[in-house]
Amino acid sequence: MATLRTSKPGDTVRVAKITGSGAVKRRIMDMGVTRGAELTVRKIAPLGDPIEITVRGYELSLRRADAELIEVE
């Protein structure tokens, strides 16, 4: 399955699953990235880290490692 990390700027995707566990998964979910949420990839930094997305009407920057934990469809 594709992850948020593999998405390109301009893509709009829906969260299918968050594969992390414990504190990392809880932190991602607390930021509004939950199953079924629609995400739009706005920008990716030149070296690939961080990734800026729009979720629930606000901009959020995620580390590449965190984006790898978010499976999208």
C-alpha cells in the first residue's frame, strides 16, 4: 500500500491506516491525522524532510519517518 511519503505535491489522499504504535501513533492522531481524514500534500522540502500537508483546514509539517507510517489510498 502507498504511504504519505510516496505522495507528490498536489496529491489529495485519504488516510487508510496508521502503522505506528505507542506514543508515535498517538502524536500523529492528536495532530488530526486519523483514518478517513483527507490530506493534501502542499510541499516537500528540497532534501525530502519535512513534508507539508493540509489536514482538516490547517497546515502541518511531518517528518519523512512519520509520513512513512501513514498508509494512504
